[in-house]
Amino acid sequence: MRKLFFTVLFLITVQYFQAQNLGIFTGVNMMSNYPFQETSEHYYTRFSAKPGFSLGLELDDFDIGFTPIKLTVKIAKFNTDISHENSGLGGGYNLDVTQGNYYLSIGTHILKNKPLSPIQLSLGFEYSILLSEKFDGSSRTWSASSGGKTESVDENSFELNMKNIFSITGTIGYKKEVTTGWYIEPQLSIFAGISKELQIFEPIRTMKFLLEFGISRSL
């Protein structure tokens, strides 16, 4: 939690000097694996999305040189069911777990449209740190020679999730002034993972969707 405290403190301090808008956002999120990720009859990993939540801060129109960017920091919880199978004629392995993970995420949106437009578009990168993982379920191994074995698994059995995740992120939102200097901002963000996210499988990447509602203020 100290990482989160110092990150938020840094962003709040810096915005007084350069940022044009400070906002607080909360919303619901979902996570799924890429729809085009390679699977087969004998090998697959599937995510069944469940609602999670997010809470964070945004510093918008933050000037670095002549380029306005957007900085974000948030805590998010993602809830998913994971089903994995890797099998062949001689044997195989199955894993079925339900998990809920907390992440601290820091984002930089380096491509933005004009700040005065009510439609807000941005594209950038996000770095997420796994704060905690909690999962439970079962694993099953089997072979033609020795039969099958089923075991219960949880976060004490092994580490399932990578500690650091990098994503490309894009956001579309609508910014409406409700009183002088104050705005409401509903927005939708999509995150495409570019790094491996699970430690025990072949490279697995996910798509994350975040629907947020925010209140921001001009500075």
C-alpha cells in the first residue's frame, strides 16, 4: 500500500504545476482472453468474465514540452473463472479455478484529441502491478498408464499470475460541464495485454474492459 500512497501523492503534487484537469473515476470492469488466441481440441485456456471494480485518479492535459498527455493511477479488482486444458493421447492436465486479483495500475496516454472537444479520445500504455491474488479450484492430471489424480489448489499451492503486466489502452469518453470548472465524464476503456499474464501456461494475454463514471475539475 505504500507504493499506492506515494504514487497518488506524487500525482496530486505534480498536477498543481502543469495539469489542466484532475478527476476521480470509479467503474466496473471485465476480463477475457483474446478471442483470436490460438486454441485446439487438446489445448485451450478460457476466461469467463465476472464483474470487478476500479477506483482511480486522472491528470488530464498534462503538458510535457508541447505535448498534452493524460496520466492515470488506479486500483482495480478483476474476478474471473479460468479453465485450462493441455492433453494428448497419452495423458493430460486440467485446471479450473475462480480468482479475484487486485492490481495497482499506472497509465500514460500519449495520443489525445483536442482538450476542448466534448468527445475525449486517447491512446497509450498501462503498467499494472499485482498487489494480491486469491484463487481456489482444482487440478487434474491423468495418463493412460496410471489413471487420474485430482487435487485442490489455491494461492498457497503455486503462483498463478504474473507480477507485472503491460497493456496498450484506448479510451473514449464524453466530457460535459455541469457548472463552472466542473465536469462529469462517462468513459469506456479497453486494455490489450502485450505481456504474458499467467505463469504456468503458454503465453496467455487478456482483453480488459472498463466502464467508468468520473467527476473532474479544471485547475
